[in-house]
Amino acid sequence: MTHEYRVVETTERYHGRIFDVVTDLVEMPGGGVAPRDYLKHVGAVGVVALDDEQRVVLVRQYRHPVRRFLWELPAGLVDVAGEEPASTALRELAEEADLTAGRVEHLVDLHTTPGASSEMIRLFLATELREVGHADRHERTDEEAEIEVRRVPLADALKMIFGGEITNGPAVAGLLAADAVLRSRA
């Protein structure tokens, strides 16, 4: 029989817009109680946007915790109450890449760092891409102001993963999942 890891007490150490830092006291097998610190995250979505030429849309964005620019998928937080995940994905695609999609389908869900965070990201495959009109484009600020958008053949993006150029976990998972889905349809 599997032990029920019941939370005896929760203490919020920090409250932020994107995540909280909490400590749970958790009942362990054998009767003891142990503290478990983690980030309580709002959740996220990401988009593998694939154009008619089998190129994926990558964004290069500064990520302060790792102190560098990373190649990633268009992605963002689930931070609009009541918004469906596919709609959130389309919103992020428009905000970060100035694109919309005629078709969006679920690819895969993943926990980014389950030993330290509750974050779960839902990844989508978006096709039938169209440019967002200049008048309707999102104004990017802060780190997003320097986003570089590039379309890369999917095969080249996969090489970027294995060459260490794409290290963002959701981007790796999303690109590999999209490749697997496309191969299964061929």
C-alpha cells in the first residue's frame, strides 16, 4: 500500500506574482514529519509553432536566473483567470512572435522541476500560422523588448538540442514531442 503524504502544516515564506515559496510539513512513511520547501507556481503554456515549410518558431530571450539568453518556444504564464490553456498559448504566440494559428493541438504536459517546484507546463502544436497585423501587435517591455524571433527548420532545431544550443526544458520536450507526432503522421 502506498503511503499518503499528508501535509500537516504549510508556511508561506514569500508571496510573488509568479510563484510563492512555501514550506510544507509532510507526514513520512514510518510516522515522522519532514519539511519540504518548494516554489508554488501558477503554471505555464508553450507553443511549438510550425509553419508550412516545417520551420519552428524559436524566441531568444534573456533569463536572469541563468544569466544568459536562451532559445525557447513562445511561452508564458497561466495568469488570466478563466482562460483556457489553448487560448493562453495563442495569446503568448501573438505576444512573443506576432503570430496566430488556425489550428492548435495539445502535445504534452510536463513538470519542469518537480523536486523544487509545482510548475506544470502544457505544450501545444500550432499550425496554419498567420502574422498579427502591425496595429494589433503586443508592445514588449523589459526582457521581452529584446526578444529575437527566428524560424528554424525542425530538423535543425533538433540538432540545436543535441548540440547544447537549446537547453530550456519545455523547448526540448516540445520540439521532441512535435517531431514524434509529425513522424507518426507521415
